[in-house]
Amino acid sequence: MHASAIRIDNLPVVLGATVVAFACVVVVPLAWDRWRRRALGRTATTVLAVLSVVAACGLAVNAAGSFYPTLGSLLGTSPNPEEGTVADAGPDGRDLGRTLATVGERAAGGHGSLLHLTVTGHRTGLTRDVDVYLPAGYTAPEWAGFRFPVVEWIPHFPGEPRQVATLYGLPEELDRAIADHRLPPVVVIVPDPNGEPRLTHDSECVDAVGGTANDTYLSADLRSWALSTLRVRSDREGWAIAGWSSGGYCALNLTARHPQWFSVAVSMSGYDATPNDLETGDLFHGRNDIRDANDVSSVLRAHPSPVRLLASADGSAPDERAALDRLRAAAAPPVQLTTTVLSPAGHNLNAVRAELPAILDWLGTQLGNPIRMGSGLPGQTVAGGIVAWPLPDPGIRGSLHGTDTAF
């Protein structure tokens, strides 16, 4: 049995862990003077009791907050990266044409389709899992000559694309928002921001010093692939990035760093600077110039550009509210920043699912409609007059630096 099949969010598991913890605690005083090797026995039972209580409490909190439904989602492992999708489009989407029959059948019922594929970056050489949502209109004859706006949706740590479908329920929310005309028909690209290994490996979507060019893959490589493979808009006004938690930071950071490509970002309970913790580590290794270039508030202050940002924070999370305060202090025209403090609900998936409809409503006011192909837009790197600002060089293969914007 794979870890992804082991549920850890249901009542029997929580009750079982509670019973085990209670038994372990009871054993400590009962066996205190009965051990042949007292020091060893007492230490072992005490440690076991503490660990069992911590595990039971953790499982209870997890069940209440719907953080991780399975052991696999906690560890960031899945036996099936296609989970939650309806078809596999193969390496670089080469089998996309084969999937369009399935997409068309679902579209007849008003449903979009989430496809799985892998994308190898032209600049970075990285190959990662990517899920792509095609709206119901993508295969409709009346939309055949149109290019669709794009939302790149970054999963939270540990970063599997399937999280967005199986944990957020995003495809169903997209179907509803598009059907209700609250959101134009959009293509949604859900990449893997981390790669393997996942546990204790949080890339924060940055080009890490001496590490991996995650930023470049998520910005230049995915954009290049999408423009050459999908019917999507090439202009910056047709591209947005969104995410929750670490995905929210990624959305803000990538948009602030690459305003020539992205015009809109949504951060749901995210933050504004890369952490240095157990899961993340030091991604910059003393390079303060690169650290500052990945601090959203610093970038907005030093390199303001006409981007439209939505950032939310939970009312019970002081760190999230502090990030909003820093963003407000840094944002000045032409930056447009909208912030919202939500009713206290915790940093959990229940809160994400509750917030999604309003997020899609806001995106519907920011993203343009599909545009007719050949309508006069110039080439693939339409920047709307926005010039890339000079990024510091992290010294890794393929990474964007300076004002290089080549795919």
C-alpha cells in the first residue's frame, strides 16, 4: 500500500491515535519501578508517551484543518502524478491532440478538462510534472480562432500539481466561475515548483544560489512551452499567477520580478520574503543582492511596475498580516495592490476552498477575454512597453539574469 492511500484525516485514525497515546501515558507511572533497567525503561516509556501525545494532537489538528488528507500528501509523494486529471498528454504535451476527443466530450457537458503532462525547460533543462486545465470552450468551434488568457497556479509546499485538483477542487470551481460568466474562459497551468525530493526541499520558486533555476523554469520555460503548444495569449495582460501559502509568495515574487510577462498576481495567505527554515534552508548563501531581488516588498519599492496584486491574510495569522503591512508600505503607483484580511479560519485547506470563489471573481475583473488570432498583437514576448529590470546572476545553468528575457 502506498502512503497516498493511507488516510490520516478521519475520525477512526484520530481516535486510534488518542487511545494509543492515553495507553502510553498510563504505562509510564504503572511501570516506573518495574523495569529491570530502570533508567532505560523509564526513558523509553517517557519518550514514547510524549511522541504518541504529539502525534495524536497533530492528527487531531490536521483533521480539524484539512491540511493533509493522506500520509502521501503529507510526505509529498504520490504513486500517480496524474491523480485528479482526465488524460495524459505526454512529454511536452506531444500527445495533446490525442486528448482533445476527451476534452471535447467533457466540454459538451460544460466541463473543462485537467490534463497531465511533463515539460522540459528549454533554458533550464528541468523536466517536471505539469497539469493543464483547458476550459470547455477550448475545443468549441466558435472559439477555434481565439487565444485564451492564462493563470499559472502554483501549488503550496510540497508542490505536487495534483494538490490543486484533489485538495483545492480548483477545476470544479473554474467550471462554475466560467459558466456563470464571473471569469472568462482561461487556461490554467499548474506546475511542480519543487521537483524531487520533496520532503525538506522547499524551493520557494527562486533561482537558488548553487542550486536549481526554479524561477526561470516557472517563468521563461513554462511561458515558452505554453506559447508554442497551447492557444494562449502572448501579451502580459493575458497572464496571471496565483497560489496559496508558499504558492502565494511565488505568485507575488514571479510577477514582481518579471512584469514584462505577468500583469496580475494573487497571494492567498502567502508572504513577501523567502524564509530560511528547516524545509527551505538558506537559498541565497550570503548573496544579499539575490535575497533582496526575491523580497517582494523590496522589489516593489525599487522596481515599481504596472502590476495588479491581490494579497490576503487570515485574521488570526500575525505573520500574514505583517506581510500585508510591508506590501502596503512598499506599493506605490504604478503598482496596484488590493489587500484583504479574512475572518479567522486558520492556515488550512478549508480556508482555501472557501476563498476560491472570491479569488476567481477578482481574477475575472483583471484578466482580459480570449482574443482572436491574428488580431495584430506582436510576437511571443509582448511586454506592453514594460522593460525587464536587471536581475542579479545566481550563477546557475540557464537562469535569467540582467535584462535577458530570451526563451
